[in-house]
Amino acid sequence: MQYRHFGKLNISPSLLGFGCMRFPLKGEKDSDIDRDEAIKMIRYGIDNGINYVDTAYSYHGGQSEFLVGEALSDGYRDKVMLATKNPTWHVKTADDWDNFLEEQLKRLKTDRIDFYLQHCLDFDSWNKFKELNLWEKAMKAKAEGKIKYFGFSFHDDYEVFADILDTYDWDFCQIQLNYLDTDFQAGLKGLEKAQSKNIGVIIMEPLRGGKLVHNVPENILAKFRDYPVQRKPVEWALRWLCHHPGISVVLSGMSTIEQVKENIEICSREDMIPGCMSEKELSFINNLANEWKEMKQINCTGCNYCMPCPNNVNIPECFRAYNYAHSVRGDAHDVSRQKYKWLTDNFADASNCIECGACESACPQHLPIIETLKVLHEELIK
């Protein structure tokens, strides 16, 4: 496993971090985690070099922290840096912040959290953070040894990100970044801003919820196949991130043991170090990304924050069908309509949307969900 520099912190995290929001499931609900398999995956990752494990209060319907606490028993807790997040949207008073931290310590079966994040900061939640003076709460928790480092995860425009970084002396931050999202939210500009302040950066959505690996458009796959150096899409995505020296950890929300093994193998290669890509390779990926971004699509990462929909619309599956329809595959529209028909037959299609707005207020990507549901229904119902 490759290990990285972590800004001003004197620690060496593994390049690959274990993200705990996409565990394998036994049932249809996001909370129905296949506990035995998930624990097996986490422990295999730790045994093979992963030393950073990231979860959150809300992941898997609130079950992820319990699962992680169980997985880190039997001596595994002391082998990793454990990260979790204070649920910003549930915090109404300053005391709520303390109460959630205490609950999370119990869920995780630990007496300290190494990396504690203010979850999903955007313009509104950032203002609430300042109004409630939650920074003082975090500093008190650090002094008491309940948390070691304090940071935040981010979902808004660069200007908000810069304001957050400049307001307090953060230990680290977590941003969304991949070769399609260079100018999205904090983006590369945000990475450079954090690096200039010597703040370690954790990367989420490195594969854009699997989109950079699964159902890749045929024209994009053809470009990968024709390139002189043969690499799988997953390696191109991880290598592009690894190339940037300001990145400390790349989180992957892995759903199978095969994914864990493949990602570990890639991130353990000797050449997976800062500066590992040539100018020619960077130009290739940049041109490929520009072509991909011009295709009609909705940039859903499948995080499921919008679920459950109060009117039973399966929003992530609707978006998957829509994106697949524009994947430049020969049978794309036919397959997408079949997928959408299944949603319709199960009363989970976009026609059930009553435009309540609950999904849009919960979406960390700030996607125009309601309008997109109208568009995709009109296209896929034909």
C-alpha cells in the first residue's frame, strides 16, 4: 500500500481509504447490510494496508457506524485512523452537537474519534455552524480527547469553500474530486487552496459513485482501448487522483470483496505516487473528460441522500436508467426503457413525484431533481 503526506499533521494515511456508505446488502433497504460480508471486507482491507476508515451518522440508514464499531473490535480499532461525521442537518442547538458525538462514540464502541468532520457543509449549514459557535464545541471535544482532529466535508461552490478554510484553523477537509469534476464544487482550485494552507485533503466520489467504472459510454471505452498504455477505467481514475500531491486519502465506497482487492492492488503499486502521470496521459484524460461531460446526463453519484422519497420514487434508479440511455451504447435506449418499465410496474417511477422538494433539499450535489424527473419520464416512458 502507498502511504501519503497529510498536510500539517505528522501522520501517514494509506492512499486508499475505506468508505463505509456502500456496503453489500441482504435486502432492498439501504439499512439491510450484509454484516458478515461487510466485516470481512473491512478487516481484509486493514490486513492488507488500509489504515483509514470513514463512516457517518446517517450512512446505511444509520447502521454504518454500528457495523464499523463491530468490525473494529478484536484489536482492529488500534490499527486504523477512524473518521466519522457530525450530522449537520440534525443539529438544531449547540447541545445537539455534543449529544450526537456522545452517541457516535457509543455506536462505534470507542473512546475517541481520530478524524471528526462537520458533515456536508454548504452555504446554509456553514452559517448555522458559525451562529451556534460549533467550533468551540469541537475544540472542547479535542481538549477532552474525544476527537483528535477536526475537519469538514464539503458540497457547495468554491467561494464558500474558501471562506470556510479561511475562517478557522482546520486540521483537514474532505471534497468531491475526480477527473470529471475538476471544476465542480471545490474542484482542483479548492485542492490547491487547501494545499497552500498545508491542510490534508480527503477525496470522496473518486469514481463518481461507480460511474467512471460501470456502464461507461462506448465511445469513452473505445478511447481507453485505443490508448497505447492499457489500463482499466478504475485505474485511470485512481491514478489521476494519485498524481496530485495535495491529496492525502482517496476514499472508495466498496461493495464487494473483489472491489476491495482490486483497489488495494492498484493503490499498492510502486508507481502510484505524486506525479505518476505524464503530460501526454493528463492531456488524454482531460480530452476524454471533456467529451464525456458534453453528453446528456445527470451527475448523480447514487449516494441515496434523497431516499426514501415520501412518494416512493426511486430517484437513483430513475437517474441510472436516464444516464444509461445516453451512454452511446447500441442498445442503450431499449435497455433503459426496460429498466424504467420495471420502475413503473413497481410504482417507483418519476410520475409519482409530487414536487415536495424533500429530495432537492437533501441532495449534496444540489441537482435539479424535480425537473430532471420530468424530462426523463417523458423520454423513457415512450
